[in-house]
Amino acid sequence: AMLLFQFRVVSNGKSNQRRTCEKRLIGFKAKDARTALRYAKLRGREAECSYRNTDDGTVHFEFVGVQDLLHLGSERDRDEVWYDIVELVRPMERRGRLIPPEAELQALADYRTRSTRHHVR
């Protein structure tokens, strides 16, 4: 399931309009699609929370909804957790625009940031 969350900040009684969002991919087993949807929604609601930020505003981490729900059956590869079928115009020819440099991939960028913090003198 692909879950969508938002960070809604309330300052001086007003909510921000432009919000940072998180897309969260979760995997689980369910007996059927309806059960899977109920479980995905439950997981989303359970993740909600609120906290005060450094500007004394209240940040609400809110579950927006389930963006997609996919059945991964026995036909999938053992390490596959998600797929999406889309149509693109000349993707191979445009891969420079479609595929970010490896250093910009989130996991590598996070790793580089953590490594830099630990090696600062």
C-alpha cells in the first residue's frame, strides 16, 4: 500500500497551505483486497501524531489516505515490493531527465549526510 501523509503546521491559529508530504510504502499480508484496504487505513491512522516545533507552532502529521493498493502475488520476484505501469514518451532517450544522479537518491544522500556529520572535525 502507498500511504500519503501531510505535515500541517498551525501557527497563530492558521494552518499552512503548502505542506510537506510523505509517501510511505508498506507491505503486509491480507486475505483479500477489502481487508488489505482496512489494514492500510488503520496503519495510516495509527501513524498520526502532533508535536510543537521550534517556532511554537503545532505540527500535525496527518494521514491523507491510501494512494494505491497493489496485490503482489506469486508471480512477483522475491525482492519486489512495488510496481507501477506507466506510459512515457521515449524514456531511454530522456533518461538523463527521468533518472536522478545516484548521489541524489534519497538513501545515498541520507548516508552521505550521516557520514559527513560523524566525520566533522
